[in-house]
Amino acid sequence: MTLFRLDASIRTHGSASREIADIVEEEWLAAHPGDPVARRHIGVDALPSTAWAAAVMAGMTPPNERTEEHRMAVTLAAMLVDELLAADAILFAVPLYNYGVSQHFKTYIDLVCTDPRANGTPFLAGKPVVLATVRGGAYGGGTPREGWDHSTPYLRRILADCWGADLSVVEREFTLVGVNPALEPFTEQAAEMHTGALGAARAAGRALGALPAPA
């Protein structure tokens, strides 16, 4: 079996979303020792910002009239979809940035959706997907920033409702406690959230690893 993992954090060290994803991956590998893990790190190796527009325009242009930019964008979109279809399980690690979706992951989603196999169809129907997402502050019910997380609901809509994935979400909040002095009063609460998120990551990874290979 193959696990496809995508990271969207702009950090390579000290990333809270990577920490969670690492645990999910470790648990999956414990159940599938030696099986391959395909990787893409769009937070570091970013997709071209112009690729989506070029892929959209390519869809409106006869093949024999497409530019080299059109052809490259279409090829890239097809490669991204190929990676998802080839995997037996998928792991996305996507942090909340400025109350919304990481620009790198939004570019990824937009480009994937230009491929005919993914455009308006649940092309990941039933495929197990874990989303590891983190937030620097707290956005739950009753908090001052309740409703300010415009990333997680959107990602659920795309991954589960549009793409048809069998989605599990592992979340951690207050990752900026210990970094932002203003959040120091929440140190104990943040530690509890951290512990809970790591436990949830282990459970999600074990569940992912326990799934049978597709027939």
C-alpha cells in the first residue's frame, strides 16, 4: 500500500502541523513496514502561482493552439491528480494562516480541480484521508475568535463533500502559546490541547493503518 503525504507549512523545523502528521505517518508505517510514502511539500517547494490560470485557459483553448505555459500547467495538474489516485491513503498537513487556508494549499486545490477527473466529481470517493491542521490561537465556541477559522470548514467541504474522501481531522489549537507572550495565561490549557492532539494523531494513524488494502 502507498501513503501520499502533503505538507503545506512554510516551516521545515518546529512545524506543529508536521509534528501531528509525523505521528500519523509513523503509525501508518508501523502497520505497513517497508511500504512507500510519496511526498510533496508545497509550503517549501511551492506550486507556480500562475499555473491555475494557465490550466483554466488551456481548458478553453483548442489543443493545437495551446501555449507552452498552457501545456505545462495541464501536465502539472494531471500529475497532482495522479498522485492522489495512486495512493491507498492520504495525509494532508495544513496549518491555518491569517484565519484562512494556506495560499499554497489553495493553489493546490484550484489546480487539482482543473483536471477533468477532479472537476466536479468525487474522484476520491471512499479513499481514507487524514487532515492534520493547527491554529495558533483558539477558535472554539465562546472564544473571542469563534468563527474566525475560515480554513477547516472549507477544507472539510472540499476534501469530503466535493472530492468524496473518507475524511478524518486531527486538530490542535493554541500553537502560539509559548511564542506570543500575550497567550502566556493559557499555557496549561495549551499543553492539554497539545497532548490531546498527539493522542488523536496516534489514533488516526492506527485507524489509517488498519484499513484493508483495496481489492
